[in-house]
Amino acid sequence: MEVLAILIPVSLFLGLLGLGAFYWTLKRGMYDDPEGDSRRILNPEFDDAPKPVEKDKP
């Protein structure tokens, strides 16, 4: 039972830390442009696929 005296405050602190991080991301506007993300994923300029390897022809 003594371990609960440590685990409860630690879990409350971690929960508040996560809530604070979420609030910080809201204030910085990280969720404001979902339409832009959907367009960037289809743009070939941002394509991270590896380029095909050209084989030497003898």
C-alpha cells in the first residue's frame, strides 16, 4: 500500500504533463491545417520514395 503513495502522484504528474503538452500544441496551431496535409501527400515534390537504380547495360 505504501507504493500507492508514490504511484498516484507520479501518474497525476504524467497526466498533467501530457495535458500540458496537448494544450501547448493547440496554442502553437499544429492542428490548424488538415487540408494542407492532404494536398502535400499527393504532391510529387515531397515524395520520399527511393529513386530506381539504373543498371549498366553492356
